[in-house]
Amino acid sequence: MKNQILYTLQLSDNALIYGHRLSEWCGHGPILEQDIALTNISLDYLGQARSFYQHAANLFNALPQAEKQGMFLSVALEEKIKKGESIDEDDLAYLRDGWDFRNLLITEQPNGDWATTIARAFYFDTFNYLFYTQLKKSTDLQLAAVAEKSLKEVTYHKRWSAEWVIRLGDGTNESHVKMQTALNDLWPFTGEMFRMTDAEKDMAGNAGVDTAALYDLWLQEVAAVVDEATLKMPEGAWMQDGGKNGRHSEHLGYILAELQFIQRAYPGMEW
């Protein structure tokens, strides 16, 4: 059960942190149409995060009290658990500290310029499409239901980001250079998507997805778009790692400071 909870939190955190990152473009998009597109995509991810967090909270609340304590490092959340209180989706989003988050490092990277945002989206969307395609077969019916609904959204995300890679890569000399630079800079963050944690290994094949098995197909799909965009596949075997085990870049701290401020300043406040 513990691995099932950690696995679900991994999915929740990816969606929340990435959705929040994309929301920072609201009002700042290069053109109105794309400003609205990114805002809607961020809302898709926040919706996915809510569904996963609700499921994780339900799984956690079903544990015996003795097994609940010590799962999180957050003092605020542990105090609530010690009192025997149930937790909910808001607790998991707003009361956990950075080291309790298990999102991929790529999801917390800064937006940068438009090409950087597109490159990050392209890598992550392509992975998500393949991931949700498999997750909808999960024996965990709640995970399967969220995956089936999310796959419809992610299919659009994948098409949108791929089209922008082609548009920028096969555009002007300046857009070509920026797109190539963005792909190269974010490439070291892609390997973590396919390095499986203990929770992922435990869940693979039944309730979860064998992400390592997705790599070859992901690489083929990425390479096909990069080639059509007249760009070159990035090189380099060294990859960043640690996000799925709670080791993050400094960028996550800034995201959480903004995301969790109201709840931390006014604990338990409800609208």
C-alpha cells in the first residue's frame, strides 16, 4: 500500500508542479491564442493533480494509524496525522515540504523563453502520452479512470508542442537556433522519466507502468519530430536524477513558496 501511495503522489506532483509552472505564462504568452492555450493546458494538469491527490489521500487514510506516521517529513502534516485526523488533497499539496515532493526535475525547470517552454513541453508531453496509454490498463481502477480521461487531454498537448517544435525549428534562423539550444539544454532532464524508483518497480505490470520499456518508442517519436523540424537530436548520456526520490533543484523551493504561501500564513483557512 505504501508504494501505491508514493506512486500516486509521484503522478500528482508531476501534474501539480508542471501545471503551476505553465500557469506562469498566463497573461505573458507571445500571442493571445497561445496565452489561452497554455492557460488551458495548465488547468488540465491541475485537474489531473486533484484527481491523483484525492486518490492518494484516500489510500493513506485507509492505512492503520501505526503505518501512517513517518511517511512524510513535513512537520505540519505529521502533526495532523498524529492527532488521528484524516488528510485530503489540499493537505498533500499545501502542507508537504520540498523533500516530500516526488515530481520529475524537468517539471520544475524555469519557463525560460518560448523555445525553452516548448522543448520542455515536447519532451514531457510525448512521455505522458505513452505513459497514460499504458496506465489506463491499470488494475487500480481509480488510476485507470484518471489516465483514460487525461489521455484525451495529453493527446492534444503532445500535438500542440510537437507542432511548435516544427514551427520554430523550420522557421527563421533565430527561431531555429533557439529551438535547438532549448532541446539541448533540457535533454539531460529526460533520462529521469525512464529511471524507475522502487515504488515504480513494485507497481509495474499491474497497477503501474514499466516506464523503462517506454524509452525506445519515446525516442522514436521525439526523433521523428526533431527531424521534421530540421533540427538535430541532442547528444550526451549523462542525465539528471533525484526528483522522484525527493532531491530537487533550487527551483522547486520558489514554486512552493508561491504555491503554499496562503495556507502557510493562514493555516486551515477556507474560502
